[in-house]
Amino acid sequence: MAVYPKSFGQTKKFKIHTLAFYNFENLFDTINDPETFDEDWTPKGSQNWTFAKYQKKLANLSRVLAEIGNSENSESPTFIGGCEIENRGVLEDLIAQPILVDKKYGIIHFDSPDKRGIDVALLYRKEFFQPMTYSNIPLYVFQKESISKNNKEELTDDVEVVSSKNKRVYTRDQLLVSGFLEGEEIHLIVNHWPSRSGGEQRSSPFREAAGALNRKIIDSLQRINPNAKVITMGDLNDGPYNKSVKIALGAKAKKADVPPMGIYNPFEDMAKKGMGTIAHRDAWDIFDQIMITKSLLQSDYSSYQFWKAGIYNKSFLVQTSGQFKGYPLRHGATEIGFSDHFPVYIYLIKEKK
């Protein structure tokens, strides 16, 4: 596990770990759960979701997970944050795939209030990371006005259910995991913020609330240790420039602009260059992001620090024909693809002594 970054010269060797996030897009098993709205993803449902299709989906996802970040690190990611996960069982099936089984991934997962039954989770390689505490932190948001079902500003199957009693919008919890990466304390937050169902502007307050909750979690960790190393990742359903990220969370695009205990977002510059993780109406955006606290931006590499970030958009993940040519290759009527999102990743490095 050594890397030789050109910018550091050929004389130095570094340990390297890849941290990835991937929206698995409807990773459902074939069993109907009476407690959730998963009927479409059953053999008799609208997706005709058979065991064979489920197995193909698992094989596809496992290939991606094994290869993310391999341009600089031949090892599969030490951490994988994921979303659109039905339950722990599908994750157990995923890490048991032949290409991943010898990586010995552990699972941290909680069922969330999302009525479609989709959750967030963290996979981690047990040989490198020892989790100490983990919790699911609920996001309480409420619908203040009715949203027209005819609003076509955003097309998504990620539609939150609203309580008829108190108008609570049932969305995903935020997952906080704290532990030790080869003896160094680190904190990870996995997110899947409320969707744009009903339109970007009308639903923006829900994601702004999610950003504020994220900031609150980070603040609580920094009150205990101002130098806490915190990484927050997820499908935010907003770009790096939206209010939820820029104002509520307070992320900065430039390292030099990050204040003490502030947050750096390496994906904002990528968005400005036209890069993306998801496409809609031929426009690209980066909904999938990984952000870090300033404590991971130090120039002293005697402990793990951020090196660089990327979007994993290899050619096999891309539609090659049809109306959506160039888009992420997702599940369709005639093909079991990967996801409608590209995964993202960062590298953490530490100088070897």
C-alpha cells in the first residue's frame, strides 16, 4: 500500500486509502416487504425484478466497488458510503460477491424512515478500520405547502412520503460512524438528502435543513476535539454551489478559503469545469460529493491527510447509444446496468517512515 505522487518527488513513499461514495440506485432484493413501498421491485412488480436480475445487479456493483480509485491505489476502497439500499441483507449479498469477498468488508447500516425502504450505509475494510461508535441521526422536515403531482421540473423515482398527521417528510437519516483508521481517529457521515421531487426550489428548504443538520453533527464533534478529522459524503440531490452546501453546511471551494474547523469541497471546481455524476436533460451536475474538515488539509503528512478527489466514470459505466447516450448506464427494460450516478472518491495519504 504505497504511492509515489509526482508532486511529492520519487524519494517519498506514502500509505494510501481510497474512500468512495456510490448511489447504488434501487438495490432491492426480490422479496416484498409489507412495511415499505417496494412492490415494484419484486418478480410480479412493474420492474419484473427477478432473482437473476438481482444477481446481475450485484455483480455489476461489485465490479465498480472493487475498481474505484485504482488509478492511484490498486486496493479496493477502505471505505464505501452507499445509498438507495433496501436493507442489510442486500449489503451482505453484495460483499459476498466473488470479487469482494476476500476484502472482508464490514457493514454499518440502520433502517431509515424512508417509506420506499431505502437507506444509507457504510462498508469498511476490517483490516484497516475499527469502528467504535455509530448512530443514525434523523432529519425532521415538514411540508408547509402542497406540492403539485403534475410538477415536471424534476423527474425522479425518489419521492418522499408525507405524513397525513403532521406533514413530516419521511426521508433518510444521516449515519455517523467514528473509529480508528490504522490507529488514527476519524469520523464519517453518510448522507442521502431529500430529493427534488416537486421541483428544485420548493424542495430546497428540505436539503438546506439536511445541510444544517450535517453542520450541527460536525460542530458537535469539533466541540470535543477542534482538530477532529471529519469526512461527510453522500448523494445530496444538490450541486456544490446550492444553498444546502454553500450556506447551510458552509463548504468552501478553495483550500485557502477554509477557516479553522471549516469544510472543504473538492467537487465544486469540478462542477465549474462541467464535470458531473448525474445528468438530467443533457445537463450535468455533481450531486455526489465528499467533503472534509480543515484538519485533513494539513501539509504535514505524518498523519492521514487529504490528497485528491475524483469521479469514477470509466467507459463501461456509460450509455453508448440511444436517447441517453453518454449518461450513466442504469437499469432499463432490456439491460441491467449499474446506476444513474457515477461514484466519487478521495484519497487519504500518510508518509511511510
